[in-house]
Amino acid sequence: MKIFIDTANIEHIREVNSWGILSGVTTNPTLCAREGKEFHSSIKEICEIVDGPVSVEAVSMDRKGIVKEARELARIAENVVIKIPMMTEGLAATKVLANEGVKVNMTLIFSVNQALLAAQVGATYVSPFIGRLDDIGQDGMGVLSDIVLVYDNYGIETQVIAASIRHPMHVVRAAQIGADIATVPYEVLKAMVKHPLTDKGIAKFLEDWEKLKKSVHR
């Protein structure tokens, strides 16, 4: 399973990319607004840092507007992927863009039916929002599992991005289910690196190293 980071923070993207584990980035208007930077220049900078798909959201609500906006965004860099929300206008726009070779990440997916429709119009990715389903008492991982199963049944090539990840166990479950990608917030990525026994082991190694240096210099 590939790992994307879900953020528009340039420093966090640069840091995680330096770890060597990053395959792509997802952003949304909320994340971009939080950074307070000019939108297009921020996207261009992210695309230059990461050698992988960078999902950028179109905010128009009608098909003509979405297509126009998507074409402009796609010109920023070759690795730009257009995020389009699940709705009838979004489906129609995705069909046009897919036929033009523009990659689309259909987002705000909360059911198998929505994922099936996104695949019909040629979406490259679908993003089921696991955490938001959990928030309203539904089984986010159950929906993710059903989407992966149905896609496998029919050999559908649209890739499944486990989104709205809230904690490291969400990542584990997404990998067990067979999601193609998990897009993970910076703090969750940092938590994934950690384990108390790893920390304890490193502390012990350093302690023994200091003892060894002192014994050698006696």
C-alpha cells in the first residue's frame, strides 16, 4: 500500500518526503486556507518536491466550471490530479476530463454505490472518508472493505485511497483490507514511526555505547 500525506504544509511535505516513504500528496481547500499562502504557487511548489500524484481540489459546482478549473490546475504540473466531489455534476465533469487524459480523484465517497459510479466515468482514484463515517456511527472500514471487494470482483482499475485517516490503526486496517493508498496526516505519520520498545531499545543502545567509550578510554 502506498503512503500519501494529507496536508498543504510545505515544511511537513518536505520533511516526510525526505524520509523516503512518500508516494503522493492530497490537499483540499481547508488545508490550503490553513497555510495562508497563494494557492497556485503552493501547488507548484508541492509538485516540485514530490515525485508522485498531487491531488488538488476543484471548487466549482457545475460541470463546465469544474472542467475549466481542472484544465487550468492540470497545467500547473504533470503530476497534478484533480479532486472532484461526488455529485452528478462531478461525475459529468470527470467523464470529460478522463477522456482528455486528466487524472481525477473523486472525493467525499461514503458508499460502494458512489465508488462504482466514480469508476464508471473513469476516475483514476476514489477517496472513501473513513474517519467521517466513524464520526457518525457508521463503519468506515466496512465501507472501504466493500469497495475493495467490489472493485476486485470486476477488475476495476480505479485505485482506492483510504482518506480521513485519524490514527495509526486506521492505516493498518486499510492495508489489511487491500486499499491501494492511504493518505495520512503528518501527526499520524509521525506516530506510525514510533513504538515504545523501539524507543527503549535506542536508549539502551546509546547507554551501552557510552559505557563502551568510557571503558576504551580508561
